[in-house]
Amino acid sequence: MAETGISVLFVEDDPTMQTLFRIMASPKAGRIYLAKDGLEGWALFRKHRPELVITDIQMPGMSGMQLLAKIRDMDTRVFCVILSAYSEPEYFIEAIDLGVQGFLLKPLEKEKLHRLLDQLRENILLERRMREQEKKRLEAEENLRKLNEELELRVAERTRELESEIHDREEAQSRLRELNRDLEKRVEQELIKREEQRRFLIQKSKLESIGELAAGMAHELNQPLAGISMSLDNIDFQIKEKNLKLEYLESKITAMFRDIERIRHIINHVRTFSRDQEKEKPERVDVGRVIRNAVSLVDQQYRNHNIALVLELPPEPLCVSGNPFRLEQVLLNLMSNAKYAVESKARSSREDAYVKEIKLRAYRNASRVCIEVNDNGTGIAKDHIDRIFDPFFTTKEKESGTGLGLSIVYGIVKDSDGDIAVESDPGHYTLFMIHLPVLEDE
């Protein structure tokens, strides 16, 4: 059929046979090239590269077998058919050795020719599609390689900027915050030791969120440090006034130990969260506890931005199988996106009564544990919602993200045998829903 677009080279030294073939093959082929002998057929093949070659065996100058041998040396994927009035078996054996896909005997019969062209058409079209797909695959690999190179340059540049910012901030901080810096260095050094052979996308996601986590740690550590400092000032004042009582001293020491324990808990939790979790074995994970731990890292920072964090967690444990810190990373990424959405809406909103709110909810639905992260921010445009889990897709400004966060969230959830979905109303809300298999009590 003409719409198939198959190109055919017909090599035959009889002009009458050429004319007959053109008439009979036209309904089944797109482009037809005619050659009177093997030499002309070879020239036409090199010029037009037809997908199917039908050639007579006995011809002056170059035989059909010689022509097919040269064609096979150039392109093994070309479909070949021999045409002959002879029945000598040596021709057919040699043709089989050359990989011929069909045989036609003179004189040509229309039905046999059409049947052969129909049989070969699907294989030719399949071969064409395979070549096109291979070309697209190679182009995609080249594009991916360029993207990887660009991403590595951006990571290196951003890393240098972060190092410079940290250095400037450390020089400006007071002696009281020096303890924070030392503790953060220890956490960072512990992270570096465990970062070898980590998958690139997981590592990139944590590097992107390190600034926000550091800010959250600073807010969380400032409060107990301020409490310790105030307790020491009060004790010093009572000593100077010579009015220090044992009960008063014991109460202040107890309070300071509680603050120290809180600092130790925050540091240990961040250290464990930051290490390589790829090789950790799955364990029993309480979803409610993971949500509370994730919120504890950013709660004070979100309060300072006037963002209300609302938790709706059941009193009983909801347990799944997995890694608590990878699940915590999922929640931190989703909360970070929600924070960006509500703050963007606050900057552009004309509603004086607008309250920035992020709600985290967990509950059981049959054999699944459901986790929801819901914000009342800018929402997601309808033409973007189907692409939000694609790597490198982002609607944020260039300095605000690289589009890897949600693709990593998707990968972690899928690795845990779970599913994630999203629904959104632009300008009103965005709701992410994670479903994980329940881990029943033994």
C-alpha cells in the first residue's frame, strides 16, 4: 500500500518485466526504483538506500548474487528477494546463505507478488521503527549526559557558595553560637564519612535542604542554650547576694540538664538522619513518631515565619516497614514545598486575614497507612500537575530549586512498596497523599 511508504529496488534486464513490475507493485509500494543490471542496481542502492531489493539472478555485468553480496556488506538489515526463471538448487542455497527473505519465479504473478510484499511490509516497517527508536534513544542519552554535566557544574558552584556563606557567618557569630558551629561541624564530618557510594539524586536532595535544616537546628538549639545561660545568670546573682539556697540550686541544675538533654537529642537525631540510609535494613517504623521528629527539626523556624503546623495523628501507633529517616526525608521535602507555596501566596495575597497553614495527617485505611501533607498555598497549575514527579521539572525560581525533590520523594515511596498522589486547586490548596502497606503486629 502506498501509505506504508516502503521503498523497493527492482533489478531486471528485461524492460517488459520492469514495466510489468511497476504496474503490479505500485499499489503495494511507495517508491519504486528500476535497474537494468547489477551495476546500475548497485549505484541506485547506494544513492537511495531502498528498504527492499528484488533482483534477477542472471544478468550481464554483475549477477544478482554478486549484487546481494555487496549490499549485505554495506547493510545487513536490507530485505532481499531473488527473482529467477531457474530452479537450480545452488542458487537458492547461496541465497539462503546471503540471508534472502523471499523467492519469486518468472513469469511474475500478481497475487504472489502482492502476498510477498504484504508479508515483508510489517517487518520492514518494524525495522524502520526500531531504527527510529534507536536514534531517539541515542539522542536521549546524549541529552541526559549534557544534563548531568550541567547539574554537576551547578552542584559544584552552589557548594562553593554555601561554603563561602558558612565561612562568613561563622566569622560574624558570637562566642555563644560557637558551640553550635562546632556541633554542626561534627554532624557535617559524620555525614561526609557516610556519603561514599550514595546514589547521586538522594545526595543532591540532602545538599539542597541542608540550609533549611541548619536554620531549623539553630532555632531549636537557641532556646535550650538561652535557658542554660539564664539559669547560670540567676545562680551567679544569688551567690553574689549570698542568698543561694540548696533547693533553688537543685531546681536550676535540673532545668539545665533537661536543656542539655534536649540539645543532645536534636544533635543525635540530625546526625542519624543525615547518614547514608541506602544500605540500612528495613525496620518497624511508627509513622506518627517519624512525623513528630520531622516537625521538631523545623517547627521553630516555621513559627518564626508565622506558619501554623497542624498535626492530626491517631493515639495508637501506625507501623510500616522501611527506614524512618528516608520517610522523614520525604516529609521534610513535602513540608519545604508547602512552606514555599504558602509564603508565595502570602507575598501576592491581598487578603489581610490570610493564615499560612500546613497540615500533616496520618490514619489507617484498610491495609494501608495514609499520610497527608496539605497546605493552603498557591496550588499547582493543571498543566503542571502531571509532570511534578519528573526529574528536573520545577516551577520555582532557579535559585530556589532544581526540580529533584519530588522525583526523589517518588522514588523513596516506591522503594517502600507505596504510592503517592497529588490533588490541587490553583490558588487554594495542594494535598499530597502517601499510601504505605500496614505492618501488622506479629
